[in-house]
Amino acid sequence: MPTPTELKAEILRLTREYSALMHTGQRPGDDPAHASWTPGQTIPYAGRVFDQDEVEAAVGATLDFWLTLGPEGEAFEKELAALLGVKHSLLVNSGSSANLVAFATLTTHKLPAHKRILPGDEVITVAAGFPTTVSPIIQLGAVAVFIDNDPATGNIRPEQLESAYVAGKTKAVMIAHALGNPFDLGAVLEFCRKHDLWLVEDNCDALGCTYSMPVARAKALGITENSPGIPSDGVNITRYTGTWGDISTQSFYPPHHLTMGEGGAVNIISRPPLKTYAESFRDWGRDCWCASGKDDTCGKRFGWQLGELPKGYDHKYIYSHLGFNLKPLDPQAAIGRKQLKKLPAFIEARKRNWEVLRAGLAEFEDVFDFTLPTHATRWLPPSARSGTARSVSNLSASDRFPFESCFEWDQTGGRTDTSWFGFMLRVKPGASFSHTDLARHLDEKKIGNRMFFGGNLLRQPVFVQLKKDRPDAFRVVGEMKGADEIMNQALFLGTYPGLTAEMLAYEIAVIGEFVKSKRG
Ligand SMILES: Cc1ncc(COP(=O)(O)O)c(C=O)c1O
């Protein structure tokens, strides 16, 4: 009779064998073992990239059958926090849940009164993007104050922040790094510090992207260190997005930089008490912070007197917040841990794929405006670059993408190194076709494409209705011309690591033929 250990080892050996045969289509695009692809077959805009490591981890954790967030989850939280260089990461079951928990954390009565976000307080956010960046603000009774997007970057226009601010009312800024493109963290943080506001970074689309600013400017903001593993150049501070503000969020849904199926995380960047509050909102609103399966972490389970409960009431069932239960499962975390190991290669692949599309479509600048990284003023064609940046297409997985030489930059000293969630372009108003025409054509050719999530969210049925039902739920500052431009003209293609060179070449050829046919 085989022992349980021997049986498990055999199951896992067979699992790896099965996955190696079954999942070749989900390997990285530059992996020689990637399943062959021929024109006419679907090219997803995004998807899971994995191999037998993830499948073995999922099966192994399932055999262990802990199920609820447990040892794998605890390990993943520590590994993610260490990679980013933040105080804590808390796993949740989606990026949307992460935004909900992050925002709820800032409403706790345990914060000093002037920092606590109460119903009616205002939170500045951005008009075009993903809806669940914004919805927690309104769901929890605060007022969402919308400012416009810059269509060139997809991000907010920081110069609009001051006009959105109301002394005594504004408590926070909650915005996303659009499609991975870091927003102007220098300007946004200076604004937040000036008015003592929280900054919630929705980093769901931007894991592994970095932002740099000159050391003196960063020091003035109280930021003195690079993220772990990023060498100092003595001139700039360079940190991952999601590590500059107070609290940030990740999504691990399949199109994102790493996946655990459904999943997400809340990163507590620098103020440790926020972790306890976030955990409470994630875990039913409870006051107790015992991990799953533990009973007396505080050492006085029956020694508390809180609220109007009798002294000694079981701390495990004491609730200090109106909470949720937003935890993922342990087998999901086991998958996430394997993905985390592959993250550096995934990050670089997205940059290379973006560059291949940008160079391949450069001859169509008469009909397309292409997204620029924040602080870049112009994309440089390879012939106009120096050094290694000339032959970016030859970079291997371990080479760092030479982003600085690929663009011209503004004078702020801010730099962004983007691991793109997608390759966004805008069809110029003068073109003889619309972004919908292009999207339809790409669909016919089975090339995955997406619009920029909800476009101008204010034009979505939910906000039109909200304006009728609860007109005080949000406020709009100025005209949302940039958000409308994105809604009317933008489209994005995939950059995910599963794309092969042949797929990218096919996408470029199909778009080229389409544009030429429309030029007549
Ligand atoms: C910017 C942004 N925030 C939040 C989310 C929500 O993440 P999830 O789908 O995991 O709920 C998304 C989803 O893609 C997103 O793009």
C-alpha cells in the first residue's frame, strides 16, 4: 500500500505531466514550447500565462484541503509585501473587493477624526476608467468628485486637482494607474501632502510598473528609498506604483500582471495600523485578528470589554465595523505564489510587446494617436535612439527594458517605466473610420481588443440613474472632454506575455491592411 505522501507525490507527478501536454497554449509567447498558432485562430487580448508549476500548486493545495485562506495565503501576503516593499499585503477575492476594503479602511472610527472619511466627505477621482475604482466611494456614502482624463496618457490631469478641492470636505484622492501607465505621482502626492489627504492608488492594472522622481523632490515628500531590488542611481528615487500613497490595490483576475483566477490584494504602504482596520473590513468587521485556525493571538480572548458587551465576551465574535467577507481560497494563493516567481519576466514581456506594436504601427500616425507614458512627450523611433534601445526587439526575458531611451521626456524630472496592461490607441477624428469600425474588423479577424473599460463613467446608465436618484452622490468638476475623447476614440490591444511574435506581426498586418483600405 502506498503511503499518503507517496500517493500525493504520484498525483503531483501526473498532474505536471498532464499540464505539460494540455496547457501549451498558455505558455509565455517566447517559450519554444508555446502551442503553434496560425493566422485566423483567436488572439486573446489577455489571459492566464502558466505552466505545470501553477497546476501542481493548485492540486497540491487542494489535496491538503485547507480551503479557506491559510498557510499559502499567509506566505503569499508576505512575499507580495516583500516584493513591493510595503508594510503589509492582504489577499482578497478580487481587485474590486480590494478597492472596497481599501476605501472602507479609511472610514474607520479608529482613525483620528480629521482623517476619517465620513458620509458626505469628498473624494477626488477620475471620469474614464474601471467602475469599481469609483463605486466604493459612493457605496460607502462619500461624494465622488470627478476630474477629467488626459487622453494622451489615460490618466488624470493633475492641474485640475486644486479646482476639485474643498477645504474641510475633501479627504482623499482615489485613482487608477491607467492601463498600467503610472499617473503623475509627483504632482498628485504634492497635492495630497499640501492638503493632508489620503492617496489610494488603484494599482490593479500596474503591478511592476515604476515611477521615478529626483531625490530632492521625493525627500520633500518623505520618500527616501527605492523599492527593493531596484538599484539606486544616486539621482532619482524609483519605486513601484502602488507603493507611493497610503494604501493601494491589486487585481489578480486573469488579464492582469499575475493571476490566481479571481483575486486581489490591498497593500498597506506605510502606516501599520491601517492593516488591522483593513483586515477587519475584509473579515466580517471583527475586532479579533486571529488567522484562520488560530484562537487566541491577542492572548486575552476572554479579557476584552468593548461596546456594551459584557466583560469577557469572546473576542472572536466582537465586531467593530460593518464589514464584509472578501477572502479568497488557499489554493488560489498557492497559484499566486507560483505566478509571483514569474512576475519579472511577465513585466518585461509586456513592455516588449507594447514596443513591437508601437513600432509596427508607427507609419499610421496620420490616423492614430498612441498613448504616451506619463511624462513622455514623444515616442522615439528606434533609428532616433541611442545604445541598446535601438534593438529592443532582440531583448531577452532577463534584459531590463531601456524605456528612458525610447521616449523624449518633459522637464519635471518624473519618469515612468510602464509594464502595459494594454496597447491603447485613439482613432483620430479625421480618419475615415471610427474606433468601433476598427473594433468590428479586429473582431472578425479574431484579434482580441477592448475599449478603455467604461469610457466616461458619467455616461454609463448607472451614473445617469444615480444623478436622478441621488444627485448629491457625485460632483463633476469642469468638462469631461478628455474622458469623452477616450470613450469615443480609444481602443486597446493586448500586451500580455502569452502573445507570440507571430501574433503581434499578424495584428500589425491586419490593422495596416485595414487602414490602407480605408485610405482608399
Ligand atoms: C483599474 C481597475 N481597478 C479595479 C479592477 C477590478 O478588478 P477585479 O476584476 O479583480 O474585480 C479592474 C479590473 O480590470 C481595473 O482595471
